[in-house]
Amino acid sequence: MKNQILLDCDPFYISSRIKEVDENYFIVFNTARNAYELHSSAQIGSTYALTIPYSQLDERTIFLARKTRKQNFDKLIRQMDEENQRLQNSKIKDAVLQIKEVFK
């Protein structure tokens, strides 16, 4: 774990509370990337799971860990597809309105 510091203590106890989501999870601080990372000792090959997109550890980290668990994969993909479809429909609607304005 070169350039990584294992966190076992932090002000909001995120490093210990993350175990409530999955007992195999642990958090490291990657000094080369200046970022927190979530790892899982249950993964084969590499323990890396994701980079935590926040500059500090807080409740959002717990929420992100729950949301991105392997067990929630299908639900997460479905939500992403629904959001992409909503955005595409919105862009089409806006384009139609702009065209109508041009031809008035």
C-alpha cells in the first residue's frame, strides 16, 4: 500500500462506521492523489473500490458506500438510465421549442 495511509480513526468515526455497510470495507488516504479511497478486503486482485469524491470524510461517504455496493448495482444502473432518458427528453423538448420560436 505505497502512498496509502490506512485510516482507523477520524473525527466522525467514518472509518469505523463504514464497517456497518460492509465488514470488509476500509478507508485509506492516498497521498499521491491527495484523496480518500474506499477499499474492500473481499475483492480479488485489488482491494480498491472507489475514490471518495469529497475533501473530508463525513456522512456522505457512508451514503456513497451504501449506494455503490455491488448488491445495488442493478438499481444504480436503472437510476442512471432513467436520469439519462429524462435529460435526453428535456433536451429534445428544448430543441423543439427553439425551432418553433424560429419559425413564428
